[in-house]
Amino acid sequence: MKLSELLKNDKPSLSFEVFPPKTDTAFESVKRATEEIAKLRPSFMSVTYGAGGGTSRYTLEIAKNIKERYAVPTLAHLTCVSSTRETVKAKIEQIKTAGIENVMALRGDLTPELMASDRGSWDYRYAVDLIRDIKESGAELCIGGACYPEIHPESANQKDDIKYLKEKVDAGCSFLTTQMFFDNNLLYNFLYKIREAGITVPVIPGVMPITNANQVERAIKLSGSFMPQRFKSLVDKFGTSPDAMKQAGIAYATDQIIDLYANGITNVHVYSMNKPDVAEKIQSNLLDIIGK
């Protein structure tokens, strides 16, 4: 099923993100974890692109397995940084052959090696270029894009950020998924601004359950997310106890999601980090709301 159709449903729903292994030897354990999450029957599951593209073939293997074995709609990520147009064209064909109908079109992270390379020689510099190529390929895929409720780390200001976001939507994005955030008011303010800018496609909030204190620094580094005092207090109080921090982190994420539903958001995406127990607990906390 194309997510553009699924997102028309006004009933609260929950989806999960999983990622492929970083090494070939880890494939079976990662596959099992993604299957356990698929057994929860989320509205859909997204599968990120292999680290640096090195194990990217597993993105489609996992997405195809989830779709065919568990009948869960899947969204395959595709990054374009440092890729050639020929490589991207081949990846699009592989996505079609796998029967995947949804693709998340991303630039991809700039590693130190890429930062030091000659960007002028790249076929793709921005996600919008990838979106245009997917759209023009005739693949009839439902295309998603990423957005930042606060600001993209490389943007000068939010106004420019939203301008570039509109270019991605105009190029062919049918929906957007946000980077993680920990203060819902930031999302509500962002949604108001992009609607004012003429961006009307569905926006799926992405929520990251922080279940151990070490994740905090990484989350800030990845997204530059603002950490509310309420969340900082939670980490200060429970961060040294793994079990307590896990319970508190799940409770915080659950509270975020409930507030989103209460304020008219119908689709929420959870960055589950391949942890079936975390995904199951969050879904369990919401059963009477989402009607599972």
C-alpha cells in the first residue's frame, strides 16, 4: 500500500523505523528483531539505508521480508550523497522489483571523507535532486522526505529551511517525516509555519524513545534537538539506572505521542532502534487509543 493512501486515515496510528545491520554477520539477528516489531502490526515500517551504503542491499531484503511475510506496508530509505545517477537508477529498479511502493528520499549524512571531497563532481548534492529523478523515472513510487521541526543543522535559518523544504515537496514528495524532537510545542509551531508557506502534504512526527543516558548526547549530535528541562531532569534522576531509565524514557515518549494524538496528529513514527521490547511497550501503552 502506498503511504499517501494510508495517511488519509484519520484514526490514530503508530509506525516504527528499523535499520539494517552494519556488518554482514549481524544480518540474522537484525532480521529477527525487525520481524518481532513487524508482528506488532504497525501501520507501516520504514527501513533505513545501510551505513554508508555498504550494506544497503539489506535495506530491501528487510523491507521485502516485512511486507511479504507480515503484510506490513514498508518504506525503503534511499540516500544519494556521492552516488552516481546510474547507481540511483539501478536502486530504483531494485525497489520496484522488490514490490516496495514507498521510498524515503534523503541526501544522506556527510562523513568527514565526503566533506573533504570535491562536491562539484557529485551527481547529487541535495535530496531535492534525488526526488526529481525518482519522480521523472516513471517508477510511480510514493516519495517521502525529511524535515526538521527546529532547523536543519546546515541551514542558516528556519525561513530558508522551509523554503528548501517546499522545493522538495514541489518536486514530488507526498509526505514528510520529521527528525526526532522532545518538545511538542516546537512541532506545533513548525507545522503552523510550513502551512503558512503552502506546504500541505501530511507530516509524520518522529519520536525517539531515549532508553539509556548515552543516547542523549548522540541524539543532540544527530539532530541538534532542544532538550526540555523536564527531559533533562528525567535523565539526571534515572540515567544511572538502566532499568529505571528505560522505563522513564518509554513513559516520556508515550506521553509525547498521546499529546500529539490529542492535538490532531493521527500518524506518529517511532524510531525504535531495532528494540522490539521498546516498540511493544509503547504500543501497549497506547492500545485503547489506537484501537489495536
